[in-house]
Amino acid sequence: MANMAAKNKILVLGRPKVNKAQIVNSIVSQTPIDYATAIDDSEDGAKIAWSLRTRYYQAQLEFWVDNTEPLPSSQIEHMKEWLANPDLHSEEESSDIPVDPSIAQLQEHLSEVVDAIIFVFDPADPSSFTDILPWARFAKFHIPGVLLCVAVSADGKPVEVNKDEWFEWCVDNGWEWLDLTDTDPDTEYTVERLREALESNEWANMEPIKKPLNHDNPPAAIPEVAEASSITTQDTTTAEPQEQKTKSEWDGFDDVARTLDPARVEAMHQALFSGEHENDDMAGVLARIRSVRDEISQMDQDKARTRAAELAMAVAKMLT
């Protein structure tokens, strides 16, 4: 069960019958939305646990699926005005966003555990977008790590309406726009993108995944390290079969690794992961790795090969 005290909750909000629970099911199972067997999410308060695991970290998360509440007419009109003028509420003017005091109080409590919001609406019912108003206020005041506005078709049929107004509002107010009604086969608006956005967040309870070195395959755990290594291993003179090329790259790495000074590898490890950085987050570690990679790109080939191997071995010490 997800830890109630952790900031690991994902709010999924929208009117009944807009496939909120089905979207969650598709994110968790990594399958397309099946409108023919859509899950009934007409009831409030569904909770769905998610053990998120990537190549680099794992985190226990929980989706809270809930229906949006009907807004008073004055708040609906305010949201329409905001939609027409997307920069109506600058950061300094967020206190002017009207919500009921009970909702504001609820949001104070939610801010302690919620770090992502997925707002779902059906463009075939344009008025349903106004339901975002209280959660736009939440976003301005409490700044969760992920804000997603998702357009869906409640019945799976094409939606032929102009969505530019909603898109522009999202861009101006810090929400990522995802139009799942887009029928373009090359669209970037997919359930996979929803999952990617959640995976890229720095969750409060995320734990790095430590893996032992596998000498049967080249290391490729951290993009920055892989990119640095490619400076020294890319062969532009011959075209080898992929399996042979991979083997020769790994053998070349082993040859360089055997000549490394253990003291320099340890110094690199300490600079990246220890001392004053002991309580640093993953973003800080990646920033330091990126800095070393930039240094390597300025070196001549022999020095770059050695430095890249030192970086790879220093990272390996952390993973073992």
C-alpha cells in the first residue's frame, strides 16, 4: 500500500464518463485505451496503487481518481474570462482565483501528499474545461511536479472542434497539453507520453535501483555516461555487424579499464557521490556527471578515452 504520508499521490480529475480510470489503467499496464471496455469511473474516490519502476529508480505511487464538482456560475464565468485571456493570473495575482473556502482548505491538505494532477475533459463538451479552475489555483499556489491537461473522447469517436484556445491556456499556465483525440498516426499525444511525464518527476519516495555490473553487455545505465563513452568508441572507418561492434566496444573498454589508476577512479566517485553531496538528489548527481561529460568532450582522443572509462567505473561503484 502506498505511504499516506509521502508526497506520492497523482490526482486524476474530470467529469463522470470521461474514462479517467481507463486512462490510469492504460498508464499502469502500458496498453492503449480500450473504449469498448472502458472502466466505469462515475463513482468518486477510486484509489489505484502503482509500483513505478524505471531503469534508474523505483517509487510506490497512488492514483486518486475523482469527479470534479459543479462550479458556481460566477466561477464558471471567471474561468471563461481566464480562458479568453490566458495570462490573466500572473504569479503575483494567483490569490484572485475564486474558489470556495472549503476547497481551498482541502487543497492545503492535498498539497502535502499530491505531486501530480491529470485533468481530463471531453472537447465535445467545451463547458467541461471550466472544471479546471480550482485545480489551476492549486497549481499556482502549491506547484506540483506534474500538471497534465488531457483531452479525451468519452465515446472514442473523433472530436472535430478547434482546440487552440485550450492549448494556449495550458501553455501560458504551466500545464502540459495532451490531446488523446488527435487521430494523426504520428501524433506525440499518447498514453505513453502521460507515463513518461510521470516517470520524469522527482518523486519524494523514489529509490535508485542498484544493479551489479554485467560483463556480458556494455554498460548503458545513464545517458550522460553512454554519451561520454561514445566519444571514444565510435568507429567511422568501417561498418561492423551490430553484435561484433558491441563486442569490440566492450573489449576496448575492458582494455582501458585495466590501465586505470584506482585512486583516480575513487576520487571521481567521491566527487560525484560522496562528501558534501551525500544527501543530494538524482538531479544533482546527473548535473555533475554532465559536467564531467562536457570536460571529456574537450579532450584529445586518448585522454578522453581514459577519462570516460574513469567516469564509467566511478558510476559502477555506486551501482554495486
